[in-house]
Amino acid sequence: MPDKSDKMSLKGTIQVKVGLLMVLAVMLLLATCYLSYRNLSAVVSSIRIDANPQLKLLTIREIAMDLEKAENSVRLYTVTKNPADIKPYYSVISRIDDKVAKLRKEFRNDSVLLRQTDDISRLLEQNILLWNQLLALNKDDKVSEYFRKLADQLDSLAQNSEKKEKGILRRVFSRNPKAQIDGQALRTGIDSLFRQDSLAKDEMIIRESRIASTGRQLKGKFYDLISRMENEITGTITAKAESAGKMAGNTYTWLILLAVSGGLLAMMILIIIVRYVRKAGAYQEALETSRAEAEQLARTKELFVANMSHEIRTPVTAISGFTGQLLGAKPDEETRKSLEIIKSSSDHLLKIIDDILDFSKLQNEKLVLERVDFSPRRIMEEVYPLFEGQARQNGTSLSFSVDGGTPRVLSGDPYRLKQILINLVGNSIKFTKNGSVKYSVTSRETAAGEIELQLEVSDTGIGIDESKHEMIFEDFTQAEMSTARKYGGTGLGLSIVKKLVHLQNGTISIKSKRNQGTVISCIIPYRKGSGSIDVNEGKNEARDHTELAGLKVLVVDDEEYNRLLFRKILEKWNIEVSEASSGMDALELLKTNRYDLLFMDMLMPGLDGLKATKFIRDEMKIGTGQMPVIFISAASIDEEAEKFRNAGINAFLRKPFTEEMLLDAVTGAAGKGSEPEAHAARVDAPETGPLKEDGINLGDLYHIAAGDRDFVRQMLLSFEDTTRKGLKEIESAIGDGNWDQVAESAHRLLPPCRHLGAMELFNLLHEIEKNSRERISTDSLGSLTERSVIEFGRVCKLLEGHMAKMA
Amino acid sequence: MKETINVIVIDDNEYFNNVLSTSLQQSVTSIVFKGRHQLVMRSFTNGEDYVRMIRSGELACNHSAIFIDYYLGKGLNASHIIKLLRESSCDNMIVLMSQSAGVKDKESLPDYDYFVVKDNFAPALCSLYLKQFIENRFSVSVD
């Protein structure tokens, strides 16, 4: 069986294991969350990035479309010379710079794309130059004017713009005189063109053709670059998609790994918890078993103590009782001294047994308090003679006082109050030589209407050191080791007193100093007595027991010396005593005898006192008023008193008992037993006719039938049948002279006759059996048989009449 | 599995046999309702039948409360059956019954547990002994 330290160790190990696994599980969860977050963020980010290249490509395509639009505009203008057709061109080239700047801004973090944007920008610049040259070849006034306006605009832009970076147009129109076309140079060029227009007509077609060719090449290059950029972006997208896919794959891997780890971890935790629960269950079971064993052991111990005390008490009671009887017979001085020593020793032994029993009950909380009316003064008076002699022997004066205000009657447990007082006074007497012992009682009424009784026992004895005041109330403890050797005692007295006082919701205190005496005070609350009791205070009159003479008493006890003790005392009072050594014997006696009083031992082999009493009350119908039963027991029956009373027990007599106690019991019970009580017949179905009439009594049959009329009918028919056959057998056997057969047949018929109350028939058959066994003449047997047949016929008529009524 | 308690009544008088069997059955009905035990009630008007069933193993002799009349008819008495039961070392209770209280003083009687005079208290007394037997041997409260 696992012990407590093992259990603690297991609990600690399990807690550490589960704790560590929980921490690991939390860490895994956090790692899972972190990695999932990181990878998913990366995937989301790449998706966001992937969305932007589409916008960039859109911008690039817009630029490409703008270029197509600008070229178409220029070409249309060269054909139509209509200034409206050149407007889209200027619109496009005025916006192209912003779009390129936007593209450059979007690619600012990508050096490759930024470089390609610069290339596009450069190509656009070249293209615009070519388109300008083409327009210059097709100049007219309006063209010139447009160029002028454009020059003004450029001037204005040059003045206002603070941008460090030059746009495409600015770069185009702010070149140096050799390589750059500025407003003035353009006007000069245009003027020159105007002037040379007529001269260069032929040459213009050739140049236009060359410019167009160059433009196409540039455009091709431009589209190639766009295509490259698109490829670059597509590549980037593909790379990012691959990267995102990889990251997603990693995330899945991590998630699977972590999920598997988490699952394993959960399984481990589950296994540990299941194992723990199983072990805990096993420990719980072991604990339950241990508790049951401990309880069983406690019960066994209690039973052992009770049985042992009973076993010891019984002979000691006899010793004490018989010694008392011998002392009462006025022996010579020497014998008297010896008998007094025997009496004192046996009484002391009984006191120790009582203490052990009470202690055991108090420890197991089995002691039940009684609540009856009692006189506190009487208790004080009763304690005095118990210690008077001992005090005298010690040269100690013993006195008591009862405060005038103390109520005459209180309600509570007088036996326990007396026990407390006996213990305290006994202790004081024991430890006081040549001094004085006083005990007193005072009282006060509380606000709740209760009476607080204050007992005080003071002595001038050896006293107790202050440091040991608490200790002396502990179990098996005396103030000094030497105390037990010198004064004797079990060390249970004060412990029992304290427990008894506390059980009655009281308090106990001590004032004592070494060699300066001791004062012990107890305050116990009681209720005011409601009834009046025969206090008989201050009187110790000789009891008159003449009125008991002639009483018939049955003593049932398996111990012979107890029965003898009863007999010895009771016969002194001229009481007629019968004895039974078992419950069964008592019942047999009670079938044929009546007693005024029955003393029943509680514990007997076979049928115990309780069951026997119950049978007497329930089955034999001998009521409590008709024959009181006094239960005798060595054990205290406080807690079971109610159960015993319900079983029909009138009073209790505790062993060992004194003559006085026995006299009290007999007089008390005899007084109560004077009320006549009918010996009730068992009648369970009165409405079915005459159950009890001249010749039959069906009460017992109805009792057994428990209302089953068919059973009654069947049994009556069975009786008629078997008796008829039996009588014929008897007649036949008489004819044959078979005496044994006659006796046997008659014998067999007896129980049903008695059971049905056919007592006349029973008596006749009994006579037949007796005569045949004693071989008395057949003449008388024949006569008896004839009478039996006639009586049987009469009984049958009665039974049939009853059955007819039943139908 | 329910424990079997055998209650055996052996009496050649059919009427008394019936009355006693009924009374015994009623007295211990409560334990049958508790469900832990089953009561097997057998009554014989002939002791030989009981002996035959015991010998053939048809009826267990263990855990039995046997109520047996002393005079069993045909010149037989309960002595040889009680002797047989005692020799079998079965755990049982034997209640010897007789019309006459003097029977228990017979010297030749084998050991029995209780003696009951077959009067009007006999069924109640036998029921009390049966309850006591069940309570002691089977640790079950009958009431």
C-alpha cells in the first residue's frame, strides 16, 4: 500500500511533468503563431507588391499609347497642315513628362527598372526631337505661331520651375545653341525654315523620309524597351510568386510540424493525466480501504473494549456483590477487614473499567447525554458517603455546601454530573493528607433562562505546578511521573471530566500551586426542571422492602454467579426467584409460568436479551405492564436506550449493582407493573365469525395466513383430512394391538389440534399417546378414541360453519 | 450471483408442516426483496426424501436452516438425519422440534442448535431462529 510520502512525491512529479509539458505546449503554440504570422505576412506583402506591377505596366502602356497618339497627330498634321491636328501631339508631350516622372517614382527602389525608365525617357526625348524636326519641315505661320507660344510657355516654365530635375521638354528646349533648341533659336530656325521653305522643298521629302525611318527605329527600340520592362516585371512577379509559394510551402510544413508536435504533446499530457488519474484512483481506493480498515479497527477496538470490560466486569461484579453480602452478614473483625479490602479492590477495578469505557466512548463521540429532572442537592449528598471513609483514613476533613439559591430541580444528565463530582472529589481526597476537601455548588440564571451550575472542588493537598495545569487534562496524564507510582490511577479521570464538561457545553478551570492546594471549578448550563421529583433530600432512611415479599421474579443470565447474586439478594427480601440461563429457556419458562418481574441480561449466547424480550412482547403478548422487564448490562446503554424501550424493556440496571440499586429497580418496576394489561389474543380477521369459541381458536392460523383466506380454508380442510385419517389409523392400530403405531399417530395429530385451539381433542389424543406408550389397556384407548372421534366431529362442525361464513 | 439460503422443514404432519413453512417464509420475505439472496424453501413429510436429495446432490446441505420434527413416523426419528448432517460438515442450523419438551433430555440425541416445543409459539420461535441464522451467517438484516 502506498504511503503518504509516496503520494506526495507522485503528486509533485506529476505536477512538474504536466507543468513542463504545458510550458512546451504554450511555446509551440507561440512559435506556430509567430511563424504563421511571419509567412502569411510575407505572402500578403508579395500579393500587394504583385498588384503594383500591373499599375506600372499600365503607365508604361499609356506612355506607349500616348506616343502612338503623338506620332499619328504629327503625321496627320504633316498631311493636312491643319493646326487642330497637331493639338493632340502637344497635349501628349505636355503630359508625357509627368507620366515618366511617375514611373521613375514607382521604380525608385528597383535599380534595373529605374535604369530602363531612364532609357525610355531618353528615347522619348529623341523621338520628340525627331517629331519636332518633322514639324519644322512642315512649318507655316500657324506652325510658327504655335512654336512662339510654345517658346513663351517654355520661358515661363524656366522662370517658375524650381525643380532641379529637368523635364523632357525643358531638356529639349533648353539645349545649347548647337545641340539645344531654345525659343529664340527655334524662332530663328523657323524663320530660316520659312525662308528656306521654297528652297528646300525637294530636300524636305528626303529628310522627312529619313526622320520617319529614324522615328520607326526609335519607336521599335522604345517598344523593345517596354517589352523588356514588361518581361522584367513579369519575371519579378513570377519570382515573387515562386517566393510566396515557397513561403506558403514553408508555412504549411511548419504548421504540419507544429500540429504534429502539438498532437504528440497533447497525447503525452493526456497519457500523463490518465496515468495520474488512474494512480489517484488507486490511491483513493487504497485510502478508502485504509479508512474502512481503520474504522473497522476502531469498531473492533470499541467492541473489544466493550467485550473485555463486560468480561472483566461480570466476575468483578460478582466479587464485589458477594463481598458486600458477606460484609452484611456481620463477620468477625479479621474477616471484615479482609472482605473490605476485597470490596475496595474490586470497586476500584470497576472504577478503572468504567473510566476506560467512558473514555473510549468520549473519544469515539458515542456518549449520549440523558435529559431528565434531577436534584443537584441530592447528587451532592450522594457523593459525600462515597468518600467519607477514605477522607477519614487520610486524616482529611470532607465537607460540602449547596447555595440556597440553587434550584431544587434541574433538567440534564445527573449521572454525568455525579461522575464529574466523583472524579474531582476523589482526586482531591487522593492527593490530600491531613488537610481538608470542600465541594460546593452555586448557580446563576443566564439571560437565556438557563441555570449555570458552578461546581467547585477545593483541597489543601499537594497542588499542581502552574506550568502543568493544561497538561493534567490530557489523556493518560498525571502532573508527575511519580504521581502514578505514589497515588495510582490511570490518568484518565481529569481528561474524562474535561470531556464530559465540554460535552455539556460547560467550562472547566483550575487554580493551583505546588504544595498550596487546588481549586477546580466547572460551570455547566442546565435547563430548569419542569417536573417534580421525589427529592427526599437529606434523608438516608432504611428502605422498607416488606412490600416486595411474595413477588415472583425470573432472572435470565448466562453467568451462574450473577444469577446466584440476584437470588441471594432477592431472597433476602422474600422474593420468589426463578432462573434461566438463556433466552430460549426463559421463553420456555414463560410459556407455562407468569412472573411479576423479569431481569434480562443483554448479552447471552443463542438468543440475546433484546430478541428474547421482543418475542415476549410481540409473540407471547406479555405486556410491559403485566411483566416489567429490567435489562441488565455491564455496558452503558445510553445511546441505545430508545431502541431498548421500543423493544418493550421497562428499565435498566447496570452491572455492577449495589443492593440499593437493585432495590430501587425492583420497587420502581414493581410499582409500574401493577397496572393490569390484557394478554392480547392474536386476532387479525375478526369479521369472519367466531375465531375463538368453545372448542376452537383460529387466531394463530389467521395470524400466519396474514389475510389469505384461501390459505385458512386450505389449512382447515387439511386439518380435517389428516385428523380423520389419523383417527382411523389409531382405531386400526388399536385393533391390531400395535401400541407404538397408536402412540405415533396420536402424537402426530397433537400439534394441529393445539394450533387450532381444539384443546379438548388435543387432551384426548395426548391421553391416547400417553396410554399407548405406557401400554395401558386397550379398553381405555378404545374409549378415548371414541370420544376423540366425537370431539373431532364437533370441531369439524365448528370449522365448516366458519368456512361457510367465509364463503 | 445471489447467495442461496435453504430453508428445510421436515415434519410428517402435513398441517403443521404447512403452517411452519408459511410462517418461516413470511418472516424472511424482506431479504428476498433486497435481492442479494434467494430463498429456497423445501418441506418434507418424509425424512428419507430429504436424505436422498442431499445424497444425490439434488439439494445442497450448506447454508441451510433445517427445522426437523423429532418423531418422523414409521418408527423413525430425527437423530439419524441430524447425525448425517453433522457428519457432512455443512454450515447449517438445526432446530429440533417436538411435541414434548422431554425429548431434549434424551441422551442419544445428536448435537442440534435449538430445541422448540411444537406449541402455538413454535412457528414464531422458529421464525426468530431463522432470522438470527440469516443475520449471523449472511450479514444481512432481515427486519
